Amino acid sequence: MTVELWSLVWGGVLLFILIALSANANVSAMGMGWGIGNRDEPARTTGWGARARRAYLNHLENLLIYAAIAVPAHLAGVSTELTILGAQIFIIARILYAIVYVAGWTVAGIRTICWFGGVVGYAMIFISLLMNA
């Protein structure tokens, strides 16, 4: 399997981890009865748990964009040094983004820099796809 597809797989693993963190925080805040119930009342999670939820929603959006670019590149047989580097930058940036966001680090816009790194990663794959289509 290509690096581009492995980055998609690891992005899915990261999404699962973030969802599990958020769910754990929700059950801790709301109780097990809420967790196994219908959850008609929205979770009132704050702090790292609320950040985990926002991080997984952001990651879901970015993973969808990445998949919409990486899968067609793979199907077209486009795997270049640029796409491989883009895939590596994407997954590393997304892992760092998740860590920084859930931890609550706000120094010098580091979360935004990590987010932008992911965008650069999938932009590199898109550029290579356009150049080789």
C-alpha cells in the first residue's frame, strides 16, 4: 500500500482515538446512565473533553478533504516524491494538531500552524495530481 493511503489509514486511527477521548470525557461529565441512554440532553463537557470533540470534528473535515484528493491520486496511479512528502506532512501535522488542541496549548498560534501544515500536505498531493493527470 502507498504512503498516501497509509496516511489515510492512520488518519482514521487518529479520528477514532479523538472520538474515544471525547466520549470518555462526556461519560465522565454526564455519568454512565447518560452514556448508555438516548442522550437527549447534550453533553456539558468542558476543558480537554470539549477540546477533544472540537479536534475530532476538525479532523473529520480535514480527513474528508485529504481522502477526496489522495484516493483519486492513488486510483490515477499518481505517487511521486511530492505526494509522498505531502502525505507524511499531512499525517504528522494532524497528529500534532490533535495533541496541541486537546492539551490546550495556545502559545504563538501553534494549533493554527499545525492545521495549516495539514492543508499544505494535501495541497502538495493535489498539485502533483494536477501535474500528472
